[in-house]
Amino acid sequence: MACGTNLVARGLMTWFCCGNAWGPCGGAGGGACGGCQSRLHHCAWPNRNAACFDITRPDRCGKNLPRHGCGHRFFVTNRCSNDCVSVVVHDCGPQTDLFCGQRNCCGSTCGEDKIIDLTPAAFSAIASLSAGVRPCRVDN
């Protein structure tokens, strides 16, 4: 599989820091799976396991996200530019239910509700870190 071939979800992507200091990040934890690094193409997924789901609760925003654990590979497409990056699950997040109804648009292309966090290396491969949040598509 690859970019845009097996839709998992549409929503918003953001970025987060993990692991050793890199780029805009100071040192941070290694993520729920361990080994997460801001300099690598890693991500956090809100339905990594039952404990993660109980914290992030994407269902409260109407998101039915499938369970995918540590090491799962996603293809994330920035819907503003159609640029895509491959990422591997290394953490739990974002806490989707805290951002229900959050919306971000570029022109007439919009996304709603945070569904995936990317490391700065992954996010900057498809969007400017200064954007902070972008509409995305997540594929298997």
C-alpha cells in the first residue's frame, strides 16, 4: 500500500516532540512504544491500544479510528499540498476528544478533529512546522 490507496481516516494532523533534542524540540520521552525520535518519521495514533483509546477518545468526536499498535506504518497526506510521508506508530495521541470540532482549512480543503500527531521530521516533510496543524488523509 501507499499514499492515497487505503483510506483509514480524514481529519487534522499536528506535530509533537519525542526522544532526544532535535530541531525545535528539547529532550522528551521515548513515547508509549519506546524509541520515538523527533528526527525520524514517527507518529502518535489515538487508538494504539485500549489504554490509549481510553485517554484520547476519538469516538467522542465521531471518529471511528481502527486499532493499530506500535510499529504500524501509515501514509499521511497533507490535503493542502498532496505531499505524503510514511510514518511508524511510536506513541499514543493526540488526545482527540479535547479538540472536537477543531477545524483547519487551506482554501476550500478542510479537516476537522485531530487524528494523528507526527514528529517534526515527518510533519516538516509535508508541511511547514509553523503551520502547526493541517488537514490530512491517513492511509494504510
